[in-house]
Amino acid sequence: MANVQATPSSLPASSAALTGAVSLQASQGVRAEWHRTGAMLTYRRWSAVMIGLLLASAAVVVLCSQFGAVPVRLADIWAALQAVLTTGSSEVSSLGTAGVIFLQVRLPRVLMGFLVGSALASVGVTLQALLRNPLADPYVLGVSSGAALGASLAMLLGVGATVMLFPLLPLFGFAGGLFALVLIYRLAQAHGRLPLHSLLLAGVILNAILTALIMFITSIMEPNRSAGLMAWLMGSLTAPGYPALAVVVIYVVCVSAVLMRNAQVLNVLTQGEETARSLGIDTERVKKQLYVLTALVTGAVVSVSGMIGFVGMVVPHAVRLTVGSDHRLLLPASALVGGMFLVVSDTIARTVFAPAEIPVGIVTALAGGPFFLYLLLWRKDRMT
């Protein structure tokens, strides 16, 4: 079988730290996926998939922006965008009621949902590669609970505001998420390996402890604040402002860029840490860096959306079955599909019982819970 060499048609997203031998090892590791999907990952194929997903994402954002307690027609969306671009005004007199609803309520909510879904899907892909476990997910492992605990503690102490225009709430979420991730890793690791049963057991135990701490914080809050905290914890994208949206954009874009630079490294790590070390990769440094980044972006999105589960598990598997396991395509494709998935889920949450809304975390849990059981049974069948 001929070795796969780097050509001009290969993707330019490989990490600069990798040598030609590492690229060759990654190519051999995903060759079975190329045979299964019927195509090697070339620049043309990468571009075709990404352009298709970008167009689909734009269509989903526009389509879902029309639905809600007050429907917004496509003509109203077009008129509102034209008014903003030509006059720069966002007043009701120039936009109309439907235009104001679209620009000040519906659009920031849809965009926030897309960013949160993209971040959670990217974190899921990264954790599954690092832990070499298809059940790895920030929600199942307790990372989301840790981030929620950090954000809840910040709300309790009243330090979730900004210092020198920098929001502190995402940093508290980052600290809680990183603490949970490190603790899970230490609890589940045995002789340099992460057994599936240990990982799931540690995740269940940690989730229970962190949830109890969150409930304790809720119980000692003032009643009006605790009610808002409970609604937030179940997953909520209600009416985010553009400043909060801008902060999340910075976190998601920066972390996603670093993850993409390490896509080829993730390809090699899926083959095992011994293989990666033999090819000159400093696995401990890479793992620490990626763990910190996943905790950082998880804390940022949980601080604005609450705990939204199973996005990081369902989406990567669905995308992997479609485009293969090469992380140079799997990472960005999962990010776009994750964004679309959460936007559609949020649209269902705010329209199925309109004008009342249900937490979007309930919708994703109803979709991801059965999928989690399927994966667990599938792994059990493979081991027997």
C-alpha cells in the first residue's frame, strides 16, 4: 500500500510543530476512513464540504430568525438590514416593530446559539481525541457543571461584572471548568489509561457533587435571583446583548484557531500517546494546552448560556460518520453543524409552546440522551 505524501492539494492547516513523519502517521491513521468515505481529504474536497456547510449555516440562521412568538417575515428582515446599512438607525420609526424584534432580540439570540453550539461541538471533538473515547463530552464529564459552578459562585459574590471593560464571569466559568476537567482526569486515570467505566463513573460522581454545590448556592440566594439562576442553569439563550455576543466571539474564534492549528496533532493522538511521543510530539505539553483551551471556551459559553448538554457528543459522531475522522475537516465541520444544531434546538424551544418557552437544554437532552445510550450499548457490544 502506497504511503500518502503531502501534496499541494493537501490541507494547509497542519501544525508547524509536526514533521513529515508525523503527517505520514496521521495519514495512515485515517486511511481507513478515506476508504470508507470514498475520498482522500484534498483541498478541493475540504473546500466543497466547508462551502456547503457555510451556505447551510447562513440559511439556518435566516430561517430560524423568522420563527418565534412574533413571526418575522423574510421581507421584514431584508428591510431591517437595508435600513441599518443605509441609515445606521435602529429606531422603531425607521425599522418598524418586526425590524426591531429581528435586530435587537431574534438575531443576537440566533447568533449566540450558533456560537455556543459551535464551541461545544469543537470541545467535544477535542476531548474525544485527547481521551480516545467517543463518550467524552463537556456535559457528561462534568466540565460544564464545573463551569456553571464557577459562574454561579461569581453571581453569588457579585463579581460577575466587568473590570476595566473585561468581563469576569467567563473567567470564573473557565476556572470551574478547568478544575472539573483536571479532577476527572486524575480520578479516572489508571496506569496511564482512561478506562471507559472509570471515566463515566467519575463523571457521574463529579456531576452529582457539583450539582449539589450549585443547588446550595441557589438556595442561599435571594428568591428573585435564584429563580433566574435556575432558569439559566437549564440552558437559556434569552435576549443576549451585542456586547456579550462580541465577548463570546473573541473566545470562540481564538480557541477555534488554536484547535485548528493542532488538528494534525489530534490525528496522531488518536493513534495513541506512545505513537505520538515516538514521532517527537511533546504529548504532555499538547494535552495541557488543549485541556486549558477547552476549559476556557466551555467556561465562556456556559457563563452566557447555562448548561446545554450532549451537543459535544451527538454532533461530532454525526459529522464523523459523514466526512471521516480527519480532524482537519472534522473540527470545522463539527463547529458549523453544532451551531446549526443548537440554533434549530433553540427555535424548537421557543416556538413549540409559544408564547411560552422551554429551556433549550431540555431539547438537546431529549435529543442527546437516547444517542448517549446507543453509544454506550454499541461500545458494550463491541467489547463482547
